[in-house]
Amino acid sequence: MTKDDIKSIVLKIIAEIAPDEDLTNIAPEVRLRDQLELDSMDFLDIVMELRKQYSIEVPEADYQELASLDSCANYLEPKFAALQGS
């Protein structure tokens, strides 16, 4: 799975959690909270959806790794690779 695939997955999850947000012009290197009206519960929902839909665990200590689309892709890429390898 490529980093672009992972970014698409994260955007799809955000669209489910916050359907009123405009996701068309998201800058991948800018913090999501600086671009969207997401609160801590929304981020928890993102983590829960990653676990529910893809069996990916994100420990609370790593939540800051999900700050931007780029950081999400960098953090999640080895996790998706491990799932595909198993």
C-alpha cells in the first residue's frame, strides 16, 4: 500500500466522522487541526476506525503521529505493510 493510498484511507475516515468538512484542499504537510474543525474526540474516532476497519492499533503515546496527512502516511505505512505481510 502506498502513502497516497493511506492518505486516501485517512481522508475517507475523516469524511465519515466529519461529513460537513471540505476535504478538497487539504495540504498534506499542515496539521489537520489547523485546516479542519476537528476536536480530540474526532481524532479518537479516527484511531477507533483504523482499529475497526483495518485492525491497526495506534497507542495513545503515538497520537501526535497522526497530526497531518503526511505524518499519518509515514506512521501508518509500516503498520499496513505488516498487515499485508501476515
